[in-house]
Amino acid sequence: MYGECGGLMYLGESISTDAGEFEMTGFLPLETVMQKRYVGMGYVINQAACDSLLAGRGEVIRGHVFHHSKARLTGKADFAFKTLRGSGITEDRDGMIRENVLASYMHVHPLGCKGFIDGLINPPPDSEIKKQDQ
């Protein structure tokens, strides 16, 4: 499963707005808080820190972000990407992974990620997704 931007937020624990806090799936250890202004906007370059649904370790992935939310980790998290340019879930990481799920703030451009389409159609089994070196 792949969650992009709003999908990342939905897979987290909650989304907070001026109207209150709303419970989400709780699958990923993060809470998101909506902001009045853009928090992330522009081109992003990420490098795969491990093998994942979208890329093999070391591959570069290009995309963009535009969001009005800040993510706050609520527990230990594993990340698939090191952010080389732009912003991610944390200052230098994006692509939270858990089991066979990958979720990211980055909107992937299919031409900026050679494994994008194949990874969505033929995702690797859980056993082939390797955790990054901590």
C-alpha cells in the first residue's frame, strides 16, 4: 500500500485542525497538525535508504510537496528515504514504512522514479523489504 501526502496523514493517529482533533487509522506513529500557511512546497529529491515499494537502496526519487500540515512522530519510525532537497516527514527523512506500507509527503513524479509504476503493480513481498541501517 502506498499513501501519498493526504494518505500519509490518514494512516497516522490523528489530524488536528481549528475545528478539533480527528482520529485516523493509527497505523503509523504520527500525528498531523494543520497550519494556516504552507509548511512544505516545492521540488523534492529523496534517496532510497532501503529497498522499498518505490525504489531500491541508493536510487534517487524526484517529486514535489505542497502541504499545510506538520507531522509529529509519536513513536519509533522507520524511513525509506533520506531527503536530499526539500522537506519530508522530518527535516531529512521521508517515506515512513511499516510492514508492506509506504507513506510519504512527497508526490512522486512517475518519470522521476523508475520503479514507481512497477512497484505499485507488483509490490515486493514483505520479506523482501529491507529495513534501513539505523
